Amino acid sequence: MKRHPTRADHLRLALAQEAARLMAEHGIRDFLVAKRKAAERFGVTDGVAALPKNSEVEAALAAHQRLFGGPSHLEALHAQRSAALAAMRYLREFEPRLVGPVLSGTATEHSDVQLHLFADCAETVTLKLIDQGIPHEVTEKRVRLNPERTRAFPGIRFEMEDQAIDAIVFPTDGIRQAPVSPVDGRPMRRANALEVEALLQQA
């Protein structure tokens, strides 16, 4: 027997759509922040239990971009993926992989290009950028490796083709096991340069 949507279901959908709008239009990148702001706007005080899942917000974000993004969204996504490919070719010895919203297609104009790099020593990546005179910032990122374990890894921010690149440097064996996605809790989808090339050709 088909279950009819309840009031709670409708509320979760409305919250997911509002959180998606906030992410698309205001550059909010954190799912929880967007969901809490959406709850405030709707006067929802039931706490986390009433909030939609991250995967529901991502689905609403994809729908929002289909409805309202139009050609400008597709152009921005193409530019982000083109910059990703340029950075991946430049850093090819570090086996780069594209991850996150630019890969999934839900990136907004505010999204960074997220890369995973693999090196025995993170300094070898920064040395390559220094050799070419590419301005960069060394950071640290906390990554959830599995539901129980989170660990900090070195990160590097720089620009390529006027797009912000946010890279995390994992040990070389980190290529075998992708960390947990903040969207659905499953291993993150990763794409190599050939797969990113294929995405650009499809567009």
C-alpha cells in the first residue's frame, strides 16, 4: 500500500528546498548551516530530528539548478571542471582525483574545485607550486575516513584559470580507500583526469 506524504514529509521537503536555495544563492557550503538557517526561516524548533538529510538537500540543490540555473550554471560548471582538469594535468604525478560538487554537478558559483592528491610528502606538492611561482596557501583539512574515524590531512589552496582549487594531500596508499562523503556517508566518488575530460566532452 502506497504511503501518503505526512506533514513531516512536506516540512522536510520544504526545508531541503530552502537549504538548497540558500546554498545556491548565498554561497553557504556547509549542509548543517544551510539546514539550520532554513529551519530558522520556517520557525522550526524541533532540533536536528526535523531536518532533512544531506542527500535530500543535495537532490533539492540539483533540482534548483535545473529550474533556475539555466545556461549560467552550466557555463560556471564547465569553467570549474576545465580548471579542475588543468590543475590535474599540472599535478599529474600526484594522481589527482576530482571530488565534491564540481564532480557531481551540484556546484554553485561559490564552490571551490576540490581535489584529492597522493604523495609520500605533502611538501613535494608545495615545492612544485613554488617552482612555477604559483601563489598558494597551506591548510589543514579534517576528513572522515569512516563513520568512527576522522583525521587531519595537509591541504593546499591555489588558483587555476581564475578558479579556486582546494586540494587535500593523502599518503600514496590513500588512493585505495576514499573517505566518507558528507552527503550520504558512503565512500566519496572520485574521478581521474580521463573521466573529467569525458564530462567536459559530454557538455
